[in-house]
Amino acid sequence: MYRVLLVEDQQIVRQGIKVLLEQDKQIKVVGEATNGVEAIKQMMEHTVDVILMDVRMPDMNGIEATRKIKSQWPHVRILMLTTFNDDEYALQSLKEGANGFLLKTANGPKLIDAIYSCMKGGLILHDEVAAKVMPKLLHTSQQELSVQLSEREHAITALIGNGLTNKEIADELYLTIGTVKNYITSILQKTEQRDRTQLAIFAVRHGITKD
């Protein structure tokens, strides 16, 4: 069961998303909030696996809330959900630790698939957003890799940069999921990245991707 917190200032939108999500028996909405301040309070009251976070909200916006929540609950997955196809919002959200950036034009099945993929370690970007964000990430990939990665670590980092989940990486490299997780822990320490999402951005910026 995936426990979801909805953070959205418009009640009618929040209710609509809740109805869509709860069509899936493996998803349960455990809390709702209208801004970042309320979201943090909800996190203190509930066990949450995934947050669907609006970007523009009163009192505390989604980007600031993401930063604060990730600092206290680094394990929680955060999917930004917004009407604004803005690459700067997406980049800033990812830098603060968000695990994905979706537009509200996404339909119910796509939203549910995003939650499942996110929980498996995937980096979720709406197609329209990815088309804008990826070139910007590549544009900043000018610095050389300053850490020594083994051949296996380099391969895993490349696959993370391509958005593969742990299971997909394990299948690709003929490893167990546990071994992949151990490698990722080591890579995070070597590259001094906070989490998997930051590692994916690191991979793209340094040109560590697999064709």
C-alpha cells in the first residue's frame, strides 16, 4: 500500500486527484494540505510514502516545502504536480530533491504509473517538461568527472541517468536488486549526492548516460 499526501490549494482539484488515485487499490490518500506549511504538519501526523506537491501555493510554495520536507524526511518521494510547464520550476524542484515533475494534464493512469515508478526509484518527468529540462542539464555538463567510479559504478550511474529503476538496472546488468542498491549507496557517497534524483541529475550533467 502506497500512502499519499496531497498538497494542493484548490479543493476541487485536490478532490479530483484523490478520486483518481483511490481507483487503485494499492494507493491510499492519508492526508491533504493546501500549502507547504500544512504539508509539514501532515508529515508529522502521518506515515507518508509519496507526496503529490503543487508548485504555486500561498504561505509556502511547493519548492520551499520540498526542500524542508526532504531535509527532515529524506526517504519520502515527492512528485511535483502543476499546471505550469516551466523548465525553471522543474529544475529548481529537482535540485531541492523532488523525484519528478508532472503536469496536471496527465491522466489518471499516467499519474498512478508515475507513483509506482517513483516508488521504484525512477525519475519522473512529463514529456513536455523533459524536452525543456534535459537540454538545460546537458548544457551545464561542462565540468569533468572529479571522482573515480569503477566500471560497474559508471554503468549503474549511466542507467540511473537514463531513468531506469533498480529492478531494470538489475535486469540490464544481471545483478540482484540488493547488489544494485549497495552500488548506489557507494556511488552516492563517492559523488556526494543527496539521493537518487540528485544522482540522476549529476549523471546527465557529467554526460554519464547510456545510448
